[in-house]
Amino acid sequence: MPTPQEKADFSERLKFSMSRAPEKMRGATDLALRFNLRYQGEPVSPQTAHKWLTARSIPTVDKLQTLADWFKVDQHWLHYGPSPSGNPQATPKPLARDEHYPASEETLELATKIEALSPHHRYLLEELVEQFYGSMKR
């Protein structure tokens, strides 16, 4: 049974990993929705994700593996923190401001679908995105 400190430490590492992710998540609902797209088992609820973020529980090993793969971090680091050997390479570092994260499979699939649209439909989609996010610089 994890101690309250272990749960709190896991929660901090999860939040750090989320902050490094290419897609921005605003909380437990976003985390649960995006997690469920990647996880092959029973979906998790926003309440479960909230428990992860508020240090009330730690996911099972299979869910930890999905999180680690998604956030491109070591599963051991995510669950327990840095290894006792003190290997500094195990702790993920954020990318520099001018670097970009590699495109995910979901992003590439979406881009492919957008490319297949007619020019008119691409224009409509661009207008819709601008309504949500404001004018984007090209």
C-alpha cells in the first residue's frame, strides 16, 4: 500500500509529465479522455484521474505503463521517482523553447485526414480552429 508521501510524489511527477506533453490538458477530465484513447483496458473516469492528480491513488502497473509510454518517461521514474543509482538521465527534462515535440500518431492521422479534404472544407476547418484558438500566425 503506497504511503501518502509516495502518492504525493507520484502526483507531482504526473503533473510534470503532463506539462511536458504536446497537447495541453487542463485537469482530470482532459487527462482521463486522452488516457482512454491510448489505454486498451476499461476506461478510467475523470474521478479516477482526479485521484491521481490529487495524490489520493496511484494507477495500476498497466495504467502506469500507458502513462509512461504516452508521456515518454520511464515507468519506474513515474511510479517511484529517480532510481537509487542516481542516474540523472532517468529524469526527463523539458525541451528547449525553440524545440518541438515529435508529432504523435494521432496528430499525423488528423493531418492526413485534413489534407484529404476539399479546399473549401479545409478553409471551413481553419475558420473553426481560428474561432476556438484565435488567429494563428503562419
